[in-house]
Amino acid sequence: MINIPMKVTESYDRNNISSLSRAKVCPALSRQIISSAGAFSAQTSRTAASGTRAAQGTSAPRTTQAPQTPPPAAAPYRKPPALRNLIQKGQKVNVGAAGQLKAIRIAMGWNTSDSRCDIDLSAFLLDASGKVPGDDWFVFYGQAKSPDGSVSLNTDGSAEDRETADIDLVRLNPGIKKIVFVLTINEAFTYHLNFSMVKDAYIRLLEPDTGRELYSFRLTDYYANVTSMMLGELYLYNGTWKFNAVGNGVAKDLEGLCGLYGVQTN
């Protein structure tokens, strides 16, 4: 099982945990879309009203006291970079042949209309069953690297992007067939936050060495019933790595998303 630290100063009991969300929604999602998109929530406390990330694998004692401190203020507005090779929602594109494509960088950015929206990038590494091989194949702010070292999350982002993830396909466990990339709102259920309060969200696929953009996708749909949004997925199909611009979400918290992908939380 994995502990998922939250970005708050209070601790939570089992009842409060279900209200600490970061997940996704869209109307009339099919079973296939839901299994790609997911939604997620957490059961442990997140530190840092100052905006710093909690230490990996730590959790605070549970209490019955509800949180009193609002979430940290969102990051200042950041002008999105020029998106040069845009693809459309639902479009699938070839990225490179397995064995020839060595690495790729995933970069994401966003802005919000509500300063309480504290957004994070996470990645789920899935095998052929559509589940994680183990709990530690879930990469997020509290566990920034996959067990094989193939996926590394940079929550400080770059000069252009808020958060990035580097994928080393040479080191990637051959059992991993898909990596899904999710944006979630911290404590969305607690503070009644949703993706109608988010704007300018995008995902870019970059060459790690040069920074050259291969493809990009700009989110077009911002639903009030969505608390986390899956922007895209990198997956292996017939010996080729492909990217799917998903752009859908679900109204579930971190615990729900982890359960969907097979991650057990305390």
C-alpha cells in the first residue's frame, strides 16, 4: 500500500479523506474512457500551506477534526507557451517505434480563475491489464520516480511549463504498456472546486535534449462536475508508441482513481 500525503496542515479521518479530492469528470463517459482517464483521491494528509511538497511516503496521524485552513494559494498566472503542433481531442498520433524512440518529455501547464485551485500532475504506469503492477508504479508529488527509474516527475516545472515528467523508454519495464497523465485539484470536494475554475490547460510532448515540440494538445472542455482531468496517455500499440489526446475526466477523488488503477492506499 502507498501513503499519499496531502497539501494541508491538518490531519484527516476516514470520513474527511473522501472529501479531499483530485479527480476528473465528463458527461456520459464510456467504460473505455473511464479506464483511460480515472480520477483520484487520497487518505493521508498533505503538507505545506507554503506550497512545498510533502516528503515521500509520509502520513500524519488521523483525527476527527475537519480541516480549518484553506488550501495554499494557486501559482501566479503564467502565459502558456506557443503550441506549435496541435492535435485535437480524441486524436491518436504516432510518436516513435519501440526500440528507436529512446525518451520523451511530457510538459503541462494551466491557469485558474480561483486561487484555491492547487493543481498537480500525476502519472499511472499500467500493464496489459490496465492496472499498475504494484502500488509504487504511481508517480506523483509524494513519489516522484517509478521503481525502474523510467519516469521522473519535476514538480518545479520549467521556464515555460508548470510541471514536467521525463520518460526514459530504454529503462521502462517491458511490462508497462501505457502511461496516463492526470491533472487533479487538491481538496476539490472539501472546497467545492472543479475544472470550470481552470483554464489554459495543455500537454506537450517534447524531445528531452532539444526541447522541440513533437505534439501538443490544448484542453477544450472544462466541466463543473469534473475534479480531475486526464489530458493524455502514451501507449504501446503494435510495436509503436502512440499518444492519445483524451481531454476527459471524472468526479472522483484520489482514493477512487488509485482504486481504479489498482493502487492500494492506507
